Amino acid sequence: MGGVLRVCWNIFPISFALAAFTFSLLVLISGTNSNNELADIYFMRINTTDIIPSSVPAAGIVSSIAESLGLHDFYQNSLWGYCEGYNANNSDVTRCSTPQTMYVFNPVAIFEDDLLEGQSVTVPQSIQDDLGRLTTASHWMFAMYLVATILLFITCLIAFSTLCFRLGSVLTTIVSFLALIFITGATLVAQIMFIIYRNVINDSIPVLNVSASLGTTIFALSWMAVACALISFFGFLFGICCGTARTSRRGDKYDYQSPTRD
């Protein structure tokens, strides 16, 4: 009976480790392809429908729609790049950029690339400077999400050793702790950074008439990965003391014994 209970207990943190890996993986691969549902999972969306072009006289009164300038109605970013689309037909994403490691979302550069010849949009230098300061944070965020996903995957691979070996439980607990640190750090950096991003963009509304909003789905996935990783870590940690099978060598076989003594 004790062996069955130990197996059941170790399956508990393993299942949460698998859930944490799944949530983290969804964050990692979202926004890389416009042909699936993951294209609409993003950190931040910029709505440019009514952006004010510099070439229009009395621009404060007359607003031109983004499409007439060559821009899309919205731009949204993920870890590997950005996706763009139009508000018609339920805000369909029409294209996603080629995935790029250490990607930094730069809406100013995107606008410049998409504008039709002869059209222009003046972005205040202060806004460009504020966005430029977030480059380092973007690199850290990308690296931490990638490392966290890899560590969660390794945790899932070695977690089944907790059913047999005490050393396996110790090793799994260490790796799961590192995974917890990285996924928590990545989520916090992303949350703080994109709140700053959003505020910088929204502060430009009087000048550009654009707005930014955070994606709820991707942050929900990321925080769920944190929660599952936390539960998984404490499950493995508790298992070392109270629920891990210990082994004694009898020939080539392992004998499971209760951690308590009569």
C-alpha cells in the first residue's frame, strides 16, 4: 500500500510539471504563424486604425485610416516577432513576421517599413527613446522564457525517476526549482515591460492617435505556468522527505521501503 501511495504522490507533481511545460510552450510558440489560432495570442496590440499622418494638413482634426497610408489596422507582438491584420472580419491576422531570436518589438520601425511612398508619420523622439530603453528587458524576457521552457521539459523527462530513486527526486526538485525561477522571472519582466510599453504608446494618443492594449490570454498562460511550476516544485520537495521511494540493492533489484521505521 505504501508503494502505491508513493507512486500516486509523485504523479501529482509530475502532472503539474507537464501542465507548466504546456503553458510555457504555448507562450513560446504563439504568434509565429498566421495560419493557426496561436497567431491571436500576443503580449501587446497597437491599434493604428485612426493614426494621424504628418502629411495631412490640420491633422488634429482630420484623421486618415491606417490602410490608406499602407499600414495595417493593428500590430501585435510575441516572443519571436509580430503579426499584423485588419479589424474587418473579427480582427483577422493576415501575416506574421519571420521568427527572430532575441526579438525586440519596435512599432516605429514597423510603421516606417509599411508606409506607402510619400506618406509619413512623425513619432516624437521622446517616444522612440522610451521604447529603445526596453531593448535589454526584451532580450532578458526572451532568454528567460526559452530557458524556462527547456528546464520544464527536462523536469518532465527526469520526473519519472522520482518513482524509483531518492537521488532522482533530489535532482528533479533542483531542476524544477530552476524552472520556477526562470518562468517567474520571465513573466514578471514581461508584465512590467509591456505595461511600460502600453503606457508609452497610449501617452502618444494626442500626437499619433494610436492606442495599445495588453493581451490577456498570453499573460494568463504565463501566470498559469508559474502556478503549476510552483505546485510542482513543492510536490517534488515534499516527496524527498515524505513520499520518495528509497532503494536498497539486492542483487540487481530495487526494494521499495517505507521512509518510517517500526
